[in-house]
Amino acid sequence: MVAYEFYWRDEIKGIKLIGILPERRKDPERVTKKSVMNWVKQMLGDEIDVSNIFFVQVTVDKNTGEIF
């Protein structure tokens, strides 16, 4: 299963993991960097500064939950 790890870049505390969201869209053509960032804005709210947020696409093993 594809998922995204979202990180927040803080000048003082460094990089912090915000959370992990699974990809649920069936059509891979709909998945773009902009659409993923819009998704996190919906989850965290519009007042969040997304210029300090980045994501990493990962694969999660459905049986073990291990992240690759």
C-alpha cells in the first residue's frame, strides 16, 4: 500500500514527523505533488504554512505494517 509521510521543517527543532496518510485514490493519474499537498492542507487546516511541509512516498506492508 502506498502512503505519504508528512514532515514539518522547524528552524529551531529540526524536522518533525507530522503524520502518515495512506493513498486511497485508485487512479494514479490523479496523484500529483500538488494534490498530495492539498490533501494535507485539508487535514491540517488552511492556516498552516505548507512551505515548511514536505512529504515522502513510502510503501507499507499490509500484513506487517512495516514501512519501506
